Amino acid sequence: MLGLHPQTLRRYANEGKIPHYRNSAGQRLYDVDAYLRGASRPNIVCYCRVSSAQQRGDLQRQVAQMRELYPDAEIVTDVAGGLNWQRKGLLSILERLHRGDKLDVVVAHRDRLARFGFELIEWLVVQNGGAVLVLNQSDASPESELTEDLLAILHTFSCRMHGLRRYRAAIAQDPGLPEPTAEGHDSNLAGREPMGLQPDG
């Protein structure tokens, strides 16, 4: 009925994923209906994020609120900016959605999930049969939200420029480090022919 290999069924039973009992002959009987009812319910994932380590107090408050509202839910946290798509916690959720997992994702605010691209993540969740729940809907005007988005972009580029200045300072101390160019390539490679295209003679 489930289309699962008997070995897979036994493993699911041993892991507690599917209810089962043994008859008088010692044969395992699986409660398929109970398994299907459980499999049809989305897993609840509460996602909490702050931008920096200095905001860990806010992160703890987010987590505490989620544990109070959803005591049985999974908590996923990140300490990274909302424009950063390489967040480990977010990537773990996206990987599960890619596998087809059915998830209900709960966040305190929209921008906790993503500064940009919230609708795309929500679409992925919905396609798998789940939903995204935002606990605190913003009352800000479109102009105010746009201003917040622009400030977030400026902050991100400001941090990158600061990092570049620190790298240039490191270059001054260690001339062996490659000099970045305007295109973002190593200046030591400038003017070289692409590998495999070196002219003959």
C-alpha cells in the first residue's frame, strides 16, 4: 500500500516513524493509516535570526517566544544579515524543501526569513503543502519599508567596503598578497592568456 521495501518498513518501525505491533505468530503488522495521517501533517519549523553577535539577546527572545507558542516545533537559528543567502539555518530549510519536505515555517517578522526573496521562499513552502506564518505583521507604509530595504543594502555594501579597506591594509603589511582589481580578479593574473589558449611561438 505504501510502496516501501520491507526493509524500509522495518527501519521506520524501529525508528518509531510508523506504529506497529506483532501478531501471535510474531509477524509485524504496520498501522498504515496512522502513518499516513502523521505524514500528511507538516513539520513546524520556527526560524529565528539576528544580524550580528551583538544582537544575541534579541535572538534569545525570539527563541523563547517560539518555544512558548510552539513547544514541539523545531527551532532553527542564524546570526547573519538578511541579504546573506549562505546562512546555514536557511540553507538547511531550503534543502529540505528541495527534497519535498512539508514544512510550516514560523518567523517573528518577514525580514527575519529574508530581506529580499521572502515571496520565493514562501512559494517553495506552499508548493510542498506547507505555509509561512509571520507572527508580527508590519504596519509600516510602503515608503517606510522601501527605506528600510535601501538602508539594509547600504549597510551591506558599507561592510564590504570596510572589509576591502582592511584587506588593502593587510596588503600593505604583506606585499605577497594578491592585489584586487576593479573587476575583482587577482592583478597577478592580469594580462595572462587563458589556459589552453596560449599563442604558439
